[in-house]
Amino acid sequence: MGKVVLVTGVARQLGGRFVRRIQRDPQVDRVIAVDAVPPEHHLGGADFIQADIRQPTIARVLAETNADTVVHLDVTGVALGSGSRVTVKETNVIGTMQLLGACQKSPAVKRLVVKSSTTVYGSAPRDPAVFSETTSPKSLPSGGFAKDAVEVEGYVRGFARRRPDVAVAVLRFANILGPTADSPLAHYFAMPVLPTVFGYDPRLQFVHEDDVIEVLRIASNEPERGTLNSGTFNIAGDGVLLLSQCSRRLGRPTVPLLLPAVTWAGSLVRTLGMTDFSPEQIRLLTHGRVVATNQMRETLGYRPKFTTAETFEDFARVRGPGLLPPEAVARAVDRIAALPFAPFAGGGAARAMTTTTVTATVTKAAEAT
């Protein structure tokens, strides 16, 4: 018989995509899709079971299905539907505890894959330039999804000690973006004007949804020759982007604010329900975060198909033009450069040097309006 894979969090787009993908794997005989609410998307030939992982009933589901592989995707920073932050935290932490307790009792479970996040490293002014999987954060996250992820990983390590016969993979994903991305950072980039912290231009990393699905597939199967898919892995696309580069590629103007004003603005938009502009996201947009992916390449044996820049480009493509589309800014620069009284008219090198200045002028004019 083939593998029996149980997947949590299938009501979300990412979980639904993974369920549809894993069914095509020849090693998989049956897929059990679990969530507290029925998904709005189709799950192919998977067997859907409506169950809340926060409840002890998940142990019965695991025992009755005799699943040998568990892929835990119900760890997220965004509420589903009309859910609240309290519901998200309970699902992340209490739900994980219940699921791990069920896995510990099930002799059939041989592999566990847990979706985590690079937010476990936090974002602080004295952080190293690049985090590896063994780097200790200078300042542990004090709240929000980042703290949930830290707690989840702690429970997973405890489970791994109690069940050494189970292969455990913890996948720390960088900010996930793509055409259907649903995350606090995706909601931030969807705002018409992006509030930023004055004096800071953080480095950001992204991972494409397609790469996320493929890494989850690799981690849930038996490792290929010369690789090992048990352990903790940073998952991110190659390269980095500055926040200022992201705003220009989206065509969305920025409003630099002093840090106290950004914190106040974050509280306001969070109260209005526009986006979850949480304190840990403000720290990310202040100090940034970059992780090393050597273990992903050398141990897990995976090379992302999308770089950070390509991931953001695919994300921006479906978002539509912002208030300052890059093409419109380029045309404005060309028109100004063609004016006879322009100080750089006729000098190609001088014109290139002043393009950034003109773009900034156009941006400030748009922000003022």
C-alpha cells in the first residue's frame, strides 16, 4: 500500500493547493484533508473530514485513518473568514499541541512536516546580517504570530524527543508571496500608500507559493539518495529586495513616518480591520530579516525555481498598477529629460544620474496630492 497523508489547514488556498498536488504523487495512496470549516475550493480526490484540531477529536481522526504522514499547515498569522486573533492563536498553539498529542499516541505515524516561519528569528537592530538555522535570535518575539511560531517549534522539538522513530521536518518559510498570497505582508503591500519607518530601508526575502508546495512535497516523502528531509530548514528565494525597491515595483508611494507614528498607524489600521499591522511586522519593516538557505540546498536538496525578485514580480503582476505605475514614472522622467531647459537634456550619463532624483520628485508630488 502507498502512503496515507493527513493534511491540516486545507480550507486555505495553500493547503488546498498542496492537497491537490500530493495526490499526484505515485507514492501516495490516500490523502485526508482536515479543517474546522469546509473549504471553498475543490480538493480533488482527497477525503475531507471536518474537525477542529483544537479538540481531542483529532486523535480519533488520526487513529481511524491510520495516517503514516502528517503535514501540519494550520499554523498561520491570518484569520480565516471572520475569525479573530484569539482564534488564530488557539489554532496555532493549542491546535498544534492536540495534533502532536494525537501523533504521539499513533504508532502508524512515521513522518511529521510542520509549516513554520522565519519570524522565529525576530527583527532587531543588532541582528546578524544573515540568520542560519542554528543562530539564536538577539530578541525573541514578544507577541503575535512570531511568538506562536516559536511556541509551536518548541512543542515540535518536545515531540521529536519523545518519538525519535518519527522523521520530523520543520520548514521555516520566508514571507510567502504569489498570485494568491494571503499574509499580513501581502495585505500591507496591497495598501494604496505604504507607511514606512523614517530612516530605514530594510532587506526582505520572499518565497514563491509554487516553491512552498514543492518543498512541502519533498519533505512529506522519503528522502532521495544523498539528501535528508528531517530537521529544520530555512526556505527562501535567492537574493533580497529593499522595501524601497518593492514600493517602486508596485507603483505605490511611501509615507516615511517616525517610529512612534508608524506604531500608532499600525494600531489604527489593525483596529479598522484593514490589515494586521502587528508590532512584529513593524519591526520587520524597520530592521528587515535575511536567512541563509544552505541547508535547503545541500541537505534537503531543493533549489527554488523563483528568486526573491521573481517572486515579488509575480505577486505584483496580479495586484494591478498603483498610484505611481513604474511605466508612468519612466515616461514622466523621459518627458522632463526632453525639455530644452532641463539641466541634463542632451547628456545621457547625466540624465541617468538624475533619474532617481526626478522619480523622487514625482513620487513626492503624488504623495502630496
